[in-house]
Amino acid sequence: MKYEAVVEVLLKDGVSDPEGVAIMDAVISLGYGSVQRVATGKLFRLHLQAEDENAAADVVSQIAEQLLSNPVLEDFRVRDLLASASA
């Protein structure tokens, strides 16, 4: 079966995020004082073939852990895992 997965990778709490700080400064300078924090990250969309949803989730998690994220600095989560007719 074909699947599409969305993986989100963000810096761990406490890890410096200079890009997020720069964006936050710009947000404040634009007058959006209600925003309290900006965190930057990466979003990956994977299309894969797997026997079932559990197998797909295992493969996506392994790829995210071994390749898409740096486990020392970043956390990842599989945001979506959907059966797809066009994966």
C-alpha cells in the first residue's frame, strides 16, 4: 500500500535558535506583541510503499531518527501518516 508521511523536525528546548530569534525580533517590530516565541524547523514529506500502516510508521520513524534529524539537537514527530492513492 502507498503512504504519505509528514515529519516535523524542531530544535530541542534549550537549544539556541538564532533564526527563530531573528524572526521574533521582526514580528515584534511589525507590532505583533501577542507572539511570545518563534521556533524554526524543517518539514519533510515522504512517499513510500509499505505492507501496512505500522510498517510505514516504523520506516518513517527510522528515517527521521537516522537521517532527517540530529538526535542531539533536534526532536522529530511524524505529524501525518496517510494512505495515499498517489504516493
